Amino acid sequence: MTDIIHMENLSKQYPQGNGQIDALRGINITLPEQSFVALLGPSGSGKSTLLNICGLIDKATQGALYFCGKNISHASDKTLTTLRRRQLGFIFQGFNLVPVMSVYNNIEYPLILSGMPTKLRQQQVNAMLDTVGLTRFKKHLPDQVSGGQKQRVAIARALITQPKLVIADEPTANLDTQTATEIINLMHHMHQDLGTAFIIATHDERMSSRCNTTYQLHDGVLQ
């Protein structure tokens, strides 16, 4: 089994005035294929920074980052962009849907960026709509569906390219209890059905209890 993410003594600093903020300090973590990982910690602990580095959005100041066995610590922005589009999916607390695009088009958009032919895109998007229970809402705009349905769109969009890893930042934070439970069940089902790895920053104990590995971050240190 190949490790999707492997970090060795990874640190991240941000300049602040005449000094710096140590957002992450000496992180060593490995995310194997098909892992379902919860990342816990208070606000300001470094969770978002760690997710951004896992998602190849930000770069570490020190240490090594491996993606699928390759050291990409000094990879070009072009290489990182290609990896993000082909190998990674993202689910956000605020959904981050394109408001002028339909449910269908929001899910389809990553496939357009990948250059997939139209007919194959249609087949994959319609199959995904059925999987997440949104077929009858596919022509709706995001502001015409509920919060739970928006998050289903976001999950579908994250998984439509069949990524190796999905990065989720507080995916249940804006949802009521029943809807949050439905979203947790859907994410766990998709993980098991597709074999996709997840790393999930969460304060929701129902979410973390379904994960097979849990990490704690405090003041940039992984525990």
C-alpha cells in the first residue's frame, strides 16, 4: 500500500512584524491509501495550515513532503496545480460552490478542467448525482437547495475526479444535527465504497468517532 502523504520534520513559519509565528513545528505524519483521518485541535492550533500543506496549496518552510512516494518539497507551482486537479478533492465548511452554476455544473467543473470529453463527463456526473441523492436537484442553483444538499454537492464535486485524497475542513460545522449525521454517513460510505482517503479537520465528535485514526494539534505540534 502506497502512502499518499508523508511529512518528515515539517515546519511552517509566517512573518509577523520583526519576528515570526510558528504555525507548525516538527510535523511527522503519514496518510496511507484508504485512510480516514480526523484532525483535532482548538482554533489557532495549525489545523488549517496543515490541511493547506496536505492540499498542496501552501508550502512548508522546513522539512520534507512526499506525495505518493515522491518528494515534492521543491516542486514547481505548475506541478502542484496539476496534482491538485488530478489527485485531490476539497470539501469546505462554507461549501464554496459557484453561485451562478447549477448543481450539475458545479459537480462537472473539475472534469472540464481536466479536459474530459463531454459524453464521458455526462455519464460520470449523472452517476455521482445518483450516488449522493441529488438527481432531481441537478438544475437548481446553490441558493435553491438546503445546506445539507449544498454539502452533498461539495462532496460530489470533491470526488468526481476520483482523487486519491479528499481534504475536508469542518464539513459539518454549518449543519443542523440531523443533516450533519447524514453528511457524516455519506462521507464514510463514499470512503468505503470508493477507497478514497480523507483527512478531516473537525470539532464534531460524531465525525471523529467514525475515523480510523485521530491526531491532535496543539500550538503547531502534532500529538
